[in-house]
Amino acid sequence: MAPTEIASNEGGTVRDRLIRAADAEVTERGIDAVQMEAVAHRAGVSRATAFRQLGSISEMLVQVALLRSRRYVAAAEAVMATKKGVFAKLEAALLYTTHRLPTDPSVTAFIAQRSASVHHPMVHRMAIEAMGTVLRDGQTSGDIRTDLTLDDLVDFMVEQTYLAADEIDRSDAAVHRRFRNFIVPALSATRGSAGERLALASEAEDAVATAIDALTDLAVHLRCNR
């Protein structure tokens, strides 16, 4: 079946169209089989234009990984929005990304370039958008340390996110251990064992909120069945 062309009226620049076309090609063929000529054809431009706009195949794959990362960031933000408390939000996001990122070959290839990916300006910008408000609110509430800049805190969380996604053991239990043993003590305004108490308190708070929601739903159900 012939690949679907990316229409020029879908919006964005030629480069945007090419990245969307590359994303579609990677989905259909995989990262090892994608070719610039096929991407150019799908985007409706010449091969020379594709190379001029995207550079090498490896840079094109980086752009695909960044495009997909935006989607995962948006989903992680939605997950955090369901939680209460800074540590509950951050742990929920870590659980989500640990399970989801390794399933995407383009993202895992990007993560493998650890030094380049952690410090990529677009990655930092997306992480600031996703976690910046949560971390800043945590600093205001006294839960998150204030002796480091927000940029430093976000870079640390990105590194921990990549490390967790790259682990062999990506079970919930392993993520919980990483969060309690490494992330909370590093971020907490109160260091040491108090950090774990904060994580446990946050988890208990989240469990209570879930129980309240369940009881509310049950009460509504009982009233409707009277």
C-alpha cells in the first residue's frame, strides 16, 4: 500500500511537515528501515529539500523522538493532574514514563544518547513545561528544596526519568524504590530519612483522596437505587 502523503495544508512549515512524515514512516517501517527519499515523497518535497531541512537520518530520528516526546509529556501532565501533592504528582509521572517510553523505539534510541538527550534544549523546555509549575509549587509549600535552581531540579528529574526507563527492572516496585531512595531525598527540603516520610505521607494522602472519591461514588449510587 502506498504511503499517505502529508498534505501541505495541514499547517506548519516544510520542516514540520517533514517531521510528521518521518514520524509516519518510522511507525510503518521502523527506525532501521526509514529512508529520507520516502520521507520526502510522503511530505511532497524533493529529497534535496528533505536533507536541507532535516540534515542527516540520525538528526531526523532525533526530531521524531522529540515530536513523540511531546505526546508523552502531555500524557504525563494529565496523569499528574489526577494526583494531589508534589511528590505524588512526580511519582505518578515517573511511573507513566517508565512504562511508556521504552515501548517507543525512536525514544529509546534517543535516550541511549544519554549526554545529548538529557541536555537537549527541546527536552529541557518540554520538561520545564511539564514539571516546572509542580516543582515551583513544591518550593513555595516548603516540600522542595530552594537552594537549587528550577533548571537544575528539572534536569535531575529528566536524568532520573531516562535512567528509570532504561532499567531492566521497570516494575512499579522498582520505580517506587527509585523514587523514595533517590529522588525524594534529593529534592526534599528536609533531607535524609525525612524524605522517605514525605513520600509515604504523600502516598497516604493520595490513597485517602482515592478512598473519598470511591465513597462519594458509592453514596451517589446508593441514592440513585433507593
